[in-house]
Amino acid sequence: MKIRLTAVLLAGVGLLSLLAMMPAHARLTKKSKLYLDGLGPIQAGMTVAEAERAIGQQLMNPDLSGERLDMRCYYLPAPNTPPNGSASLNFMVYPAGDRIDRYRDRIVRVGIDRGSSITTLSGAAIGSTEAEIMAMYPGRIKVTRHHYTGDQGGKYLTYVPRAAANKKYSLVFETLNGKVTSFRSGLADAVSRIEGCS
């Protein structure tokens, strides 16, 4: 009896120690992984406020709240992007109304561009070759001509999900000269927008 009680107490202390070491939030880092439905703990469909709580970091400058919108969507750069800097990681957001509102506007797409070290769960990254993408996602990639760089060999490599529940999401790699130059994932209608918020 005494041995069992000691074992239970040691297990409890070990569990408490493990919980104490775990971060309260899963912050976005250079090692965060892009999934079909989002990035790390941020999922497509979350409000900006929900995403900020999930990562424990601010995505939206508080000064933007209430700003009038004249477009169908807008972008938020990743945390710690320098002002007026080029964001190699960004979030496309669909507004709930005609003004920016972090509590109602929803993240619909994650974009990864040159300069980012973010990879997909399978390891696809900026600079991956078309052959590597095909090998990572065998039988799941649909290849189409790039709208702007197709005459130079540019392509879209679109991941086609198997599971019916995942068909509302999409993952698209843009390539040029046989290598990935950018990629994005999230809700299929947002991911398919070639010109983004334009």
C-alpha cells in the first residue's frame, strides 16, 4: 500500500512539473507548421481575437479597430513584422462588416512567401522542387498553369484532400523554374483567390 501511494504521489508531482513547463500559449515561431486548415494553433475560421488568444501574441494593431474598409478582405502580417516591412507570413481576413473588428473578422487564409522558414507538416517549404512536392503528396496534387508566370513555366500545385471533411480547405503551392516561390492554405474559396484581396 505504501509503495503504491508513493508511486501515485511521484506520478502526480511529475505531471504537475510537466504542466508547469508547458507554455500557456503556443506562440508562432519559425518552426510552426502550416496545416491544411491553418498555422500552428491558428485555424481558418477563427476571429482575429481568437487567434491572438491562441498564440498569446498580437496580430492586429489596436489602432486599426474601427477603420472603415472599402475592400472584401485585408491582410495582417505575422507578429514581429517590422513596420512597412515585407511580411513573409501573412493572414488574409474576411471582415464581418464595413469596419475592421478583431472580435468579428475571421482569418480565412495563411500565406507563406519568400524569406519564411515555415514548412508544411509534410516538410514542403519555399525552394522545394515540384518533384519534392509530388513525392510528399503522392496522387494528391493537381497541376495547372500559373495565371501570371505560366508562359515562363510557372505553375500552381494544388493539394486535393481525400477526406470529405477537408474539402472545404485548400493548399496551393506557386512555382517558378521548378521551385516553390510561395504557398498558402485555409478555406478553399480564399485560397483560390489568385489576386488575394485585390
